[in-house]
Amino acid sequence: MTIDKFKYCNSLTSYSRFLTREVKIGDIPLGGSNPIRVQSMTTTDTMNTKATVEQAIRMIDAGSEYVRITAPSLNEAQNLKEIKQELLMRGYKTPLIADIHFTPNAAELAARIVEKVRINPGNYADRKKFENIEYTDDAYDAELERIRNRFTPLVKICKEYGTAMRIGTNHGSLSDRIMSRYGDTPLGMVESALEFVRICEDLGYYDIVLSMKASNPLVMVQAYRLLVHKMMETDRNYPLHLGVTEAGEGEDGRIKSAVGIGTLLEDGLGDTIRVSLTEDPEFEIPVARELVDRHTDRLNSKATHYQIKPFNHIPVNPFEYTKRISEPVLNIGGHNVPVVINGLTDIEDFTPADLVSVGYYYDSKTDKWNISDQACDYIYIGNGSLEFEIPGTLGIIVNHSIWRNHPDREKWYPLYFIDDYLNSEHHSKTLNFIFVDYSGYSKQEIRKIAKDKTVVFVAMSQSPFQISSNRSLLFELMNENYKMPIIIISAGNSHSLLYVATDCGSLLLDGLGDGIWMPTNSINANQRNSTAFGILQATRTRISKTEYISCPSCGRTLFDLQETTAKIRSRTDHLKGVKIAIMGCIVNGPGEMADADYGYVGTGIGKITLYRGKNVVKRSIEADLAVDALIDLIKEDGIWLEKA
Ligand code: SF4
């Protein structure tokens, strides 16, 4: 079928769910018009039936609709039977999913026991040794034939037993064969899954779910979009399991997940989600539920949409990142990193202490400002009053009626609505902010305003569908070739940090937006600040802290991941821009840590192997010496800094 080269969802301008085929998974079907399902994975040793059952029950009670359990070998696959029976005895019929890497025989056994198996096409009967092998077409085809022979028994078993299958590609664990032909790309991820899909289809098996996970939300979003594009081209509609792998813990993990998963859900993609946090699995469920609930409302038409005209020309490539070109105004737009603006309109008379929450600490002894790595660039104080000397890196935005009384005050800038701006004779000579809402401007107005090269637009939407209305505004301005910088303001009515992360992050992933504005709301100023910087970090548009890629852990995990991650974080969280992966096992970890600078990987009980990029540098060190060894390694590379 011929479809538009950039098409990946039903509509960019009105919410519409991509209709997938229904796949039966026990009593809880997935895809089609079924609700978007929430799931998670156990972290216990699969051979420990009691611990696994108890953890599964905690997950189910928290709302997990499927429970995934690792089955690294035949023993664990066999023990799934015990786990299933015990759960049934305790009254839990929740479908179980066996997670398989490298072991076809375990998959073939598990497929006879549980409702679904998950295989990774990067390592199911394929090689992952980080070798660069040149394949001729014939050699490539011969490899595919070998994989077909190895994979066919599992497909036949699934067909016979009515077991569903997820073909789950992970960026970073693509096979050497796929890497040699497609590189480490979204296209490689998609092709890796489709090769296995074609084998299933040749055998008349269609109970397939697909996933394209990555720890980098940008790669993840592009891969899922490309997958749907390719499915649309070939008349396929398999359900999608969405997830950002190794998202980490706490706020960072939640923001990364909301940016990746939320972005796709907003475009109507996704039939089940798993939020992967380095926390106990039951804590993943409320996060997943909050992301899904927004769409339940959308599907039930509780949320109404702006009327937006579809576009003839889409000015961004959804499969490749390109930043929108803008002409800089002071430090906003052009080649500047996106700015952060924090709304502090709930304070009337400011003192220096009020700026601590946005990253500025005044030391009265030295009469100096200490500026953190996450200090915002501007604060918006509305009609407030601020009478002390501000730090040199901070700008103040005030309502234009206040600004008129201080037009020459250094680093004070006015904010207007379009009408106010056009009707006023008083404008800043350096920087003017103007709110623009997709539904509330005319082309003539924009034409007049665009002559002023000091203008920065603030894309503001009252629609519950912020992404489509703000994106449409940006598309229109791009199609008219306007180059003013544009800041994305998260909705005043959005009190969920997850929704803010989705609404701002989604546009940034498409190269749209020169900054984030967090308005005053029920979330405190400090959290708003860290969320804004977290979104910029998750979209890799502005790096302000260390990046942690930590696996959620599972039955293969060889050390206490949560405790170790906390320990590593406490020693390294000042190393801005350094990416550290903390992975539970050697089998999967090195493959899945993707683009980390350093890897800390469990190799055996009490043993850790350290990586620099993809290369082993210290093998099997004692766990209690490993964090120090990691820090020594960073020091050897000359990028260590002592904590301030
Ligand atoms: S990397 Fe972590 S989550 Fe993945 S298989 Fe290993 S221990 Fe399990």
C-alpha cells in the first residue's frame, strides 16, 4: 500500500487510536478496542516460587494485568508451572509471560505453560558478540534460514497451545547480523522484528505483539513510529507493547518513561505499557496507570479537542531528529540549548531566598550568587516585585503593564498576549515574550509581529490535547517560514508531572521548541525546575546532570540493584553529562546498556565487570570494591571532578 512517507499514526491533529488486531492472552485480550493494558515484571529468582508468587500478587493487586517472569534456562521455564499453579490456588488467574533471552529450549517449554512468551530477536538463535561481520547477500540469507529453522518449533508450539508471543526488539541488543546491515538504528530495530514476524506469518501464526524498546526516548519513539509506518505499508496491525528500557529510578525514570511512552500514546499508538523503573515492580504500576488513564478519558471522549485542519505538508521528519531552525533572541533559540522558565507568580515581594528553589543561592558572607547546574534561565513573576540585584545568568519576565514602569531595568522583559502587544507602543528593545494559542491567532497578526526580531513566542494551549495543538501551531509557523524562537508552556491545568513531561518532551523529540516554561501550579517551584531539566535531559536537548541507565532487575539479577544504584548515584551525581549503566546481569546487560560511557555489570554472585563503552576493562572484581574501581576508571579517563 502506498502511504505518505511520514505517516505513522492515524492523525497528527485529532486523537485517534491506531486499531490493531486483537491478540488473546489468557482471559485478558490485548489490542483491538480493548483498554490499554498495564504490566510489569518480577525481580525475584524464578526458582524461588514463594517469593515470585508473593511479588506477582503485589503487582496484580497494584493493577498489573499481566505478569512477566524471566526464564533464563529450562529449570526456570519448568518452574513457571509451579508459580502458575500456586497463583491459581490463591485465586489469581492473571496471564503470565515468560521472558526469554538466548535459550530457545526454555522458550519452547515455557510456551506450553504460560499464556505468552517474549523473545528478543537480537539474541534468539542469533549472535550478539559485538562483532563486525560483513555478510554477502547469500551469507545473510543463509543466516536467516538458520534462524527460521531454529525459531519454527517455538512458533508451532505457540500455535498449538494458543500462546501469544511478543517479538521484543531492544536497541543495544540487536544481533551482529542486523548491526552489520542496518547499524544501530531504528530501521535495524524494526527490521530485526519484522524478520521474525515474516517467519510467523509463513507458518500461519498471528498472535504477535511487537515492541521497540530503548533507554533513549528519542530512539524508542522513532523506532515505534517507523514500525507502524512499515506495518501500514504492508497492511499489518500487530498490537504494540510500549516501554522505555532501563529508564532508571525516581523522577528521572518517570520523566523518561512519560516522554517516550506518553508521546506515542498521544498519537494513538500502544496497546500495553510497561514502565521500567529500578524500583520494586509494584511501584511501576501507578505510573503506568496514570499514563494510561489520560487515554482512557480520551477514548471515552471525555476530553474535547480543538478543531485542527489536517496538514498537506508535514515540516518535520518523524523518524529522524532535526532541530527547527530559529533565529536567536538573546540566549533563546538558534544554537542555544533550550531555556528553562519557571513561573513564580505566587510570591509578591521577593527576597534572595526565594530563588533557592530555582537554582540560585545567595551567600551574604561573600556577597555572591552560587549557581547550580539546574538553575533556570528566567523566572516569570507576573505582577510581583523584586528589588535586589539578580544573578547575571537570570532574566525576569513580568506582565507588560508592570514592565512599562521599568522599561530600562536591566534583564527585565515584558510578556504580552497578541492583542496587548499589537496595541502597545511600549516594547523592549531586546526581548519580548508573546503568548500564542493555536486557536486564537490570525495570520495577519503573526505577519505584523514577525517583523520584530526581539519576539519570542510562547506556545500556550488550553486544549487537553496540548501536543496536537502546540505541534500544529509550530507546523503552521514552520510552513510559513517564521524563525522566531518558540517556548513550550506546559498547560496551566496539568498538575501531573508525567503529563507535563509528555506534553513538552514530545515536541522537543521532534526538534520543536527553544525552551520550556513551567507555570506556577500546585507542584512546588523546586519540582517544576527539576522536572523541566529532567525533560531536557530525557530528550537529550540539554544535559545538566549525570545520566543513569539502570535495568529494572529481574530473576537474573546478581546484586541488589536499587542499593547499588543509590550508592553509585551518591558518588557520581555531580558528573554532568557522563552516562553510567548499572545492569543486573552479564547475559543481557552489556547489550542493553546502549550508549553508556561506563557499565557496571553483574557477572556472578558478588562479582562485577566494568565496561568503558562496550569494552570490558576490569573483569569479575569483588562487589564491595567495584564502586571504587568504577570511580578509579572515571578518574583514569580524566573526567572525574571532586564534589563541590
Ligand atoms: S539486564 Fe537486568 S533486567 Fe535485563 S535480564 Fe539482566 S538482570 Fe534482568
